Amino acid sequence: MERTEILTGGKLGSFFENLKKDRCVIRMNLLGQNYERLTMIVGVQNKKEPFQFHIDYPSEFEKAAKKSDPWKIRFEFLGKDRVAYRFRTFGGHISGGDISIPFPEMIERIQRRASFRMEAPPSSKMVVSNHAKFLELSLINLSESGVLVEMDRGTANKPVFQTGDYLEKPTILVSEPSGQMQINIKEALVKRVEKPSGSLSYRYALQFTDLKAVTRRELRDLIYEFQRNFLRKRQMEEG
């Protein structure tokens, strides 16, 4: 069960100021447009109305936003307290390279920490056993409760797993400059099988069903490492 705390009113201004200061990575989803990207808050206007915040320009946002008027956007992120937050906004506009979005009516602080997902680096893999063979899948994104993985193109013409299958002892492998990081999962349940339009590859949404406390900490640390890598890459791009 989720336990939520609601932030409203005068708390929102300082909250967004802290997100800007901390350079928090935020996932945004433009509802109805199948558009999801990572961004950061780069400015806050909370001294006079209209109260709004400004986000770093995500790729192809203007193209997607033109199909949605007014914008309806869902945001979610993991705070410094390692608790997930989410909120929705209505409206907004682009002026030059500046994206301005109105303050939401409220922000939810979610006590269930496992809901935040983070994109994985291209080299990240998951190895699973299937009929006495080991299969290597690409890791798309990761949360404390599960992963989205993809079977490499051309590996299979039909799904190798079905919704409801249980996978025993899948292993997450991430290559780092210092070596390869490995996280051993006891068990995962296939919650969803999908094949994106135009793709030859199947994707599998896996839910971790039996996690030890130490494994959960390892996953949380890995999510933060992905987040730090994203920030380092963004800073390099900014010069």
C-alpha cells in the first residue's frame, strides 16, 4: 500500500527552489503523446503570480507538445530523502528555448520508495536462465521493485517469456570504469510482454518478488549511480 503526504500552497515555491539547487533528475511524461524524457528544473518564479518553474529542454519536446494543447504533464522523481515524489501540471508554454510550466496544485510524497524508475546505460544487461540456456537481455530502466528489459533484435521471432512466468535468479550486470557491477536477484515475475510499434524486439516488464534487504540497498545505490552519470553527462554537454 502507498502512504502519501500532500504538499500544497506556500511549500511549493521552496520545494521547487530546492529541486533546482540539488539538480534533481526528473522524469516527465506528456500525457496522451507517448512522450517520456528526463529533465531538470533550471528556474523558479515564485515571487509573484503566475507561479511557474522552468525545465531544461528535453529532446523533441516541442514536436510532441504541438500535438497537445493544453499540456498535461506527469512528473516523478526520487528526492534527496530517497522517497518518490510525483505531481501533474496543466498548461505551459515555450518562449525561445525556455519551457515554462505552472505550479501544480499539489505534490505527492509517496512512502513506497520503489516506484521511481531510472534509465539504464546502454551497456547494462540482465542474464536469465531459460530451458537450461542463459539469455542476455538489454536493461532499459530500473527501479527498486523491477526492471524493463529487451531481447536483442533477431534473437527470437516470438516471446521467450509469457506474462505470469517466474524467472529464477536473474542477474543484473553493469559495466563501470572500475569493473563490472553485479546484482543477483532471487526471483522475478513477468508482469507484461510488449513489442513496441516498428520494433523487432520484445520487451519484458519484470517485478522482483523476493528481495533481501541488502539487494534492495544495492538496487537503490545503482539507481543513484545512474542518476549521477546522467548529471555528469549533462554537465559535459553543457560545457
